[in-house]
Amino acid sequence: SSAASDVYKRQIIGILVIAFSISFMLRSQPAQYGFELHEYDPFFNYRATQFIVENGIPAYLDWHDDMSWYPHGRDVVSTSQPMLHITAATLYQIFGAGSDLYDFSIMFPVVIGSATAIVMFAVVRTIGGTTAGLLASLFFAVSVPVLYRGLIGWFKSEPLGIFYGLLGIYFFLSGIKSNNGKSSFLRLVAGGVFVGLGMSSCCLLYTSPSP
């Protein structure tokens, strides 16, 4: 019946909210030692994101950073994870609501990493059904290796790369299973796009500085 279906949907949403909340709380634990960026790379990623916010994406794509890799400088786009910087800058401009970019960067891996638990549900549900998807979401929310590379202040590539990668896998799987030719094609294209975004978010295309 319709009432039973509504209850079932609310139960699914409730479990996903629990998975998101658990992941969010676990990832936020290091905040008790200070609300700061951790390690070295997050500070460069913050600076690169700040450059986009202040100068725009076209300027970023041509940015040769003279403050890095002395004395030759650094071609940022070809030696970093540009989609991390572009995504963070775009989301900040949409959802930042006047907050400080530094604080936004600290929270970024927590929110993206926790949201990935929901994407994990969608991926596994496509393969094994709703129950399997909910269990996968809960397991993902408490997975120590995943949490370790996506704690608060860890403004690095892994959280966003996993998010985009799993989203791409979901679109691939749903496109393959879909019986609608046009819908399947669009989902497969979306899958390729998001996998590409994931690679650009977490993989480094290194080119050594010119001698």
C-alpha cells in the first residue's frame, strides 16, 4: 500500500541520515585538538582554491606559481589535482554564505566524505538491493582506512576523488541495467565524466620543472 511504501522510504532515509551522521562525527574528532588544516598539502590546496575564488578559473588554468618550487616556479594545473581546487572553490561560492574560506576548507573533507556514504548506498543498491546498499553505507561510514584519509582538516584529494569515482561507478551500473536506450547512454556518459573528475581530483600529473 501507499502508506507502507512511505514508511519504507522513511526508514531508508533514516538509516542514510544515521550513516551520514556517524561518518560526520567520526571524521570531526580531531577538531578537539584544534580547528586547523592538517599536514602540508592541505595548505597548498587551500591557497590554490583561494586563487580561484579571487581570480577565477581561467586565470587558474594559466597560473604559474612563482612562490613554489624555487627558482623555476610551478605549473599548478599540470602538477596538482585541479578538480579538487575547482570543485572546492565552486562549492564555496555557492554555499559559503560569507564564511571564511579557510574554515570552509577545514570542513570540506568531512562533508564530502560523509556524503560519500550515501553514494555508496546507491552503488551497492544497484547491484545487490536496498538492504545490501544500506549495510554498505553503514560499513563505509565507519571504515577506518577511509576515515583516516578524510578527517576534518584533511583538505587533500582522497575524499573528493572517492566521491566522484563512486558516483561515476553508480552511473555506469545504472546505465548498464537500464532498458531505456537514451537514458542508458546519458548515464554512461555521466559515468565517464564523473570518473574523469575523480581522476583529476586525486591523481597527480607530474611534469618536472624546466632546467
